[in-house]
Amino acid sequence: MKGTITFKDLVKVDLRVGTVIGVNDFPEANKPAYQLAIDFGDLGIKKSSAQITSLYRKEDLLNKQIVAVVNFPKKQIANFISECLVLGAVNAKHVVLLNPENKVENGMPVFCICTNSRL
């Protein structure tokens, strides 16, 4: 477990649901990855690099809803600018994407259920 944070720290993170609308191979990445285009509704389309090739095929990712941090600074990865951070659970072999159980509107914020506060 990492160090303790405050609720004030937590609410700075803007987590949103988006739908993957494009997937490309990313051969320039140091580790196997895809380049994703993700529709976040009113927030627009954002790009992300994701090291998820061991568990997901490109065709399986299209139209899949995911959760991402949308207010993280842009980061250059090889020749690609990543505009958001896709979230997943990680073990030694795979990254399993976090996604809503039911389809929701693109751009919908993720809330902290315990306090009904938007993250």
C-alpha cells in the first residue's frame, strides 16, 4: 500500500468513462502497446498509449468503455502524445482494463460512492 492521501488530494483526480473508437499498433513504444483514441463525449476525443497487447486484440477494444484520468498532463511516448491515462488492474502478466459494468454516457465522471463526491 502506498502512503495515505487526503480527500482533498483524491478529488483533484478527474476520472471519466470513455469509449475506445480507434486502436493502432505502436511499434515505436519500448514495450508492446497500442495507441488508443477514446471518445469522452463533451470533453472530446483523447489519445492514450496502453500496454495491453498481451490480453486484448485491437478488434476487442473497439467500442469498449474504459475509465481514464483526463486531467493528467500530456506525455510524449516515443513519437506519440498521450493525453489521458487509461486505468487497469496489473499483475505480473497482464493489465486488465477497468470499465463500467453497464454502458454509460461518454464523459461521465466517476464518483466516490462512500461520500457521493465526484472524483
